Amino acid sequence: MQPPEIREVDRPKVACDGDDGPLGHPRVFLNMEDKGEIDCPYCGRHFILRKGVKTGGTH
């Protein structure tokens, strides 16, 4: 099953709120750690770390 949306990001730590204002979901902060990708537990959005970006930084 495909995720509803895939976003390529420049940081290993991201926030997701569903982007739908009052129809979204509570803001959650997600840390990819060493995996380079993570799914939002609420909306299923899939975040992928852009190639060449390191996960062990201080972002």
C-alpha cells in the first residue's frame, strides 16, 4: 500500500500536522534517527531524507 504522500526533506527531524488546518491532526515531531525515513503515525505521510544529508547532525 502506498503512503498518501511522500515528502523529501533536508533534516532528520521533522514535524507533521496533516496540513489541513482544523481538519489536520495534532503536531507530532518525528526523528528518523539512522533510518533516513519515517511515517507519520496519524496521517501516514512518508518522509524521506534527501540524498547526501547526514542523520547524525545537530538539526
